[in-house]
Amino acid sequence: MVYSILISLFRVYILFGELVLGRRHVLSKRDKKKILSELNSFYTNLNISRDDVLELFEERNMYRILLINGEPGFFYYNSKWFPHLKLLLKKLDIGAPIVVVDTGAVKPLLRGADLMAPGIREIKGSFKPGDPVIVVEEKMGKPFMVGVALISSMDIVSGRVKRGKVVENIHRIGDKLWNIV
């Protein structure tokens, strides 16, 4: 009896060759409205229509991923919604601040390192500590990392901060969030 209830509530997903217990459900109109108001308060250029289907995928309280028409759109981290890279590769301009890094910083960042101040070439938009930041490489302008700002953009642009960590790496191409859905 207990097993049949668990099977009806959760689906089994495969992640890195392991079975993962997860729950995926369509959001109610009230929940959809609440989440969209949260998203629109920070991401100013987000175009999600009423007709789009929003689903929430939850994996044992570790991951909460918002799916937009079946594709990963946002994930929940430290009480905030962060854009998923699969959404950003389709539509980069969602109104979030962008940090452009030199090509030498790409490899360490893809391995999970945090962004250091010397690797920054340009900052588009402004941010404060705790805000979501999209990291793109300078040649092609493609996003490959999403992070949390550790320092405000004003400190970096003004030159007050020239060394040390400036963005914590929380999502990159090829990590668990990339492969989970």
C-alpha cells in the first residue's frame, strides 16, 4: 500500500546512471501567478504568456526546477529563482545582469571554480550581493554559467575590488542541474 502511494506521487528519473525519485506537476493558476510575479520583479524582459504550461519538478527537496512548456526555465536556490542555462541559450536577454569573462577563465569556471575579479572583461547591468548573475564568454557571447554575486557591480566597475572571488558558481553546462530534467 505504501509503495503504491509513493509510485503515484513520484516518478523515477535517471541522473548520471542512477535512479532519482522526483515529482513533476503542473502549477495551479494561483501558484503560476505567484511565481510569475516573483520572476517579473527581477527579470524585466521575461516573456511568459498565459498559454505557457508551467510545471514544477522537485527532487527530494534538493532541486526545484520550473519547467516552461516542458523545458527547464528556472531553478530555486537560496530563496531566489535563478535562470537555467537551457533557457538562457535560447533567450539570453531576460533582463538579468551579465558578466563577460575572458577566454582563459572559461575552463576553470566549467570545472566549478568561482569567478575571480581579474577574469572579468565587462559588466552589463548592475547587481548587488546575492543577486543572480549570468556569465558569458567574450568571443561568442554564449552563456555557460549562472552564479550568485558576492560583491556589487559598482565595487568592480569602480576598481575598488581588483582581486578575489566576485561570483559564486552555482550552475554550469554539464553539471547536475543541466542533466537532471
